[in-house]
Amino acid sequence: MMFVSKRLSVIFGEFKTVVIGYFTIVDYMT
């Protein structure tokens, strides 16, 4: 169970990084 939650947190962290990067690019383009 600990392994699953750790993996989920890693996936969520990567997703959050992608979202932040996407909004940064959009904000830079406009």
C-alpha cells in the first residue's frame, strides 16, 4: 500500500509540473 501511494504521489507531482509548465507557456505567449 505504501508503494502504491508513493507511486501515485510521483505521478501527481509530474502532472502538476506539466500543468504549471503549460500555464507558464500560455501566460508567456499571450
